[in-house]
Amino acid sequence: MDIKIDLLKCTGCGTCTYLCPVGVLSVVDTKCQVQEGCISCGNCVEICSFKAITVGDPIMKKRTGKKRAH
Ligand code: SF4
Ligand code: SF4
């Protein structure tokens, strides 16, 4: 599992749970939780309006980052 969920930012909206291709996200007690099996696709990182999810993998950080090095 390579993502981190900031529980202070997560509102439990549930949007990310529909976008996960492997179905490892779920909302429990108004907070999102991730189970084993995340493939680090980045869907949830991009869809979360509250920026509550981040990916630990450096490649994904690059992909989801706003600035590009030139
Ligand atoms: S989309 Fe963001 S705020 Fe909504 S449940 Fe997922 S992590 Fe929480
Ligand atoms: S990075 Fe992809 S596989 Fe992992 S929890 Fe998010 S949506 Fe699911």
C-alpha cells in the first residue's frame, strides 16, 4: 500500500471509493480507509477534492504534481 490518507482532510464523501479500480477504498465512520492491494494508480489522489490522499511512490508524485521541471 503506497497511499496515505490524511484523516484530518478527509470528509468521508466517498467519491474515491467509486474510482478505485481494485476496490480497496472504503469509508468507515466518515473516514476513508485503504485495504491491502492498492496498485498506486493515482485515481483517488486526483479525484479527492480535499487533497486528503497522497501517493508515496515518487513516480506518482511527479505525475500528480502541478509543476514540471524544465
Ligand atoms: S475523496 Fe477524499 S474526502 Fe472523499 S472519502 Fe475519499 S479521501 Fe475522503
Ligand atoms: S491509488 Fe488507485 S488502487 Fe490505490 S487506493 Fe487509490 S484508486 Fe485504489
